[in-house]
Amino acid sequence: MRKMWAVAALSLIVTGCQKQEAKGAETAATATGTSAGANPQTDDQKTLYALGLSVGRSVGVFNLTPEELSFVQAGLAAQVKGDKPVVDIETFGPKIQQLAMARQTAKSAGEKEKGKTFLEQAAKEEGATKTESGLVYKETQAGTGESPQPTDIVKVHYKGTLTDGKEFDSSYKRGEPATFPLNGVIRCWTEGVQKMKVGGKARLVCPSDLAYGDRGAPPDIPGGATLVFEVELLEITKGGTPPGAPGAPPAPPAPAKPDTKPAAPKK
């Protein structure tokens, strides 16, 4: 986890919002009869709203209840307005990271438990196989070409979803397939795509330790999440150019666990 990212996020708000802006927002709210952030009109208002969205994503790991969110808002308002805080920042500021880690651990544990049940059901489907690593692989359309090796570069179309069906990535929607070195993605893909043949399609159900782990890939993929990928293998470049070499495709930009390979490609 990035050190003190929560503190940095809150500091960003404090730095960017001055008292005059707060007073202007209150005036706008009075004039329109609505929350200033609920219906931004000018570019500045929309930018400030986007700032709020950004901070909201940064503190998403806390999984705040409405009551807890009110405390965050109160602290933010006190700092921006220059009011005397009711909490000593020197005492409780250092506890922010500790609370974030505890909340993330709890949330990841819940995701893993849900994923365990999903994986068990997926493994029972006709035609599905569960590998020693925990990957559940199911061929949905047989291919007729070659199978790739870890050192090859593959071209694929794919769709990624959470276990509840929520889509977080799709090359189909982008209108172009993804190309990447097979040994430069999450372990689930490195293992699963090797089982495919060109022209084939498969469903990969990936436990979190073969994907993004406890860290996840915020804001779309929570820590501990089991992921489902529908993959179509289009092409193989045998013995592809290593990542970073001249002519090689860029390494997948999505964040990955510190102790694993980069994650499946996302744009």
C-alpha cells in the first residue's frame, strides 16, 4: 500500500480549496436550492467535483458508513474553513494508515470468502477443470491452431468481470484486441492462456492470489477479489521480443501486486 496516501489525499483537498471557494459554494447552494457539488455548472465547479471524486476513490479502502463519512466531512470542513479542530491531528493523524490497513484486510478477507464459494461452483460446471494453482479453466470454443508458450507474445480479445458480473475491462468495447507478452501478465493469464489454441475461447476464473491479490486494482477491482475472464486467442508470435526491447509491445499498464507479474492489460 502506498504510504500515507490517505493523508496526501486529504492534504490535496485542503491545499486546493480556500475559504473563499467554500464561501462561494455556500452562496451557490443557497441560490440554487441544492448542494453545490450535486449540480456543478462551470468548469471550475466541475473540476472541484472531480477533485471530490478523486479523493473519494483514494479513501475507498475505508469502506465508510454514512456516519463515518460525516466525520470525514466535518474534519475536512474544519480544516478548509480554519475552524478549531475537535481532534488533535498530531495524535490521530498517524493512526490513519493503521485504520486503512485494518479496513483493507477485513474487506479483502470478505472478498476471498465470496470468491471461494464462486470458485467451488465454477469448478463443478461441465467441462471445467481446476488446476493445482487454483485456476478454474473452461474451454468454451475449441481452437485449431497452436498453443502459446510463456515466452510468446499473444493477441487476444477479452472481457473481465467480478464475480457479481460487474465488468471492469473489455477489449471488445475498446474495439481492438490486446497484444502482450504472456509472461508479462497476471499468473492466471500466463497459466490459462497456455492451455488455449489459436481461434479458441475460454473462461478463466482467477483466485485473487493469481490475480491482483490483497492489494486489488482500485477503484475497479477490490483487494482479495476473484476475477472472471472470457478470453479469445487470436494470434501468437513465437519467441516474442522481450518486454522493453525495440519493437516490443508496451508492458500492460495496470497496477499489480508488488510480488507478482504485471496485471492483465487495461487501458
